[in-house]
Amino acid sequence: MPRRLILLSLALLLSLALLLRPAAATPRIGCTRPVNASEAAEAARQLGAFCADNGPISATAKVSWRVGGTRAYACNYAGKSANPCSFGELIAAQKAIDARCRGGEAAAEGIIGGGWWYEPAWKKTYGFDGAAASWCGNL
């Protein structure tokens, strides 16, 4: 099968999976420590590219990308099934984390709130934290 047809088929399957999954309910957000905004943006871009190239996160797996002192990550708590990973979801989670967690030190220019965003309906977490911090606990 030509590579283009395979890629088109995979894209169609991923689109179908996104349509059939439960709508986001109310995500839980936890704050950790502020992170460098430019490092977080680059880590998110790299993780988003990884997700685009590699498809869903395997069951009970985690992926991350580090830039400088910042890590962007995604965790799949779905048990036996893969979970979509997308740049759009990652950025939406980052904005929600920053809105909830910004303050004090995070109010400085070039710093954003760090933390995690967990969607129970999707059994998935996205987060931004220091590169040395623990991430995706229980996986």
C-alpha cells in the first residue's frame, strides 16, 4: 500500500477516535512551580511534533520533551487503550494551567504557571514542570 494511503488511513482513524471519545468534562488542574515561557513553548512544539509523527500514546504510557529546565509531558491512564495526543490539546491544557497557577513569581515576564491538567473522561494528563520534577505519577 502506498505510504500516502497509509498515512491518510491513519489520519482518518485518529479523527474517528477523536469524534467517538467522551467530551471533556471538567478537568482537574494542579499547580507545581513556575516555568520558563519560551522553554515551555519549545517543549510543547517538540512534543506536539512527536505526537503528530507517532500517533496516540500507548496504554499506560507517558511521553515528554525537555527544553532547558522545562518539561512538557502527556500521560495516558486509560488502562488497555491508546489515547490521542495532540498539540492543540497540549496548548489548551497549558493555557488552563497558566490561568489557574500564575501568581507571585509566575507574574514575572517570561515565566508562566507550571502544573498538570487531568481530564477524567479521557484518562489523560498534560503538564509543564521543571525538567527534574517527577511526572506522570503511578505510571
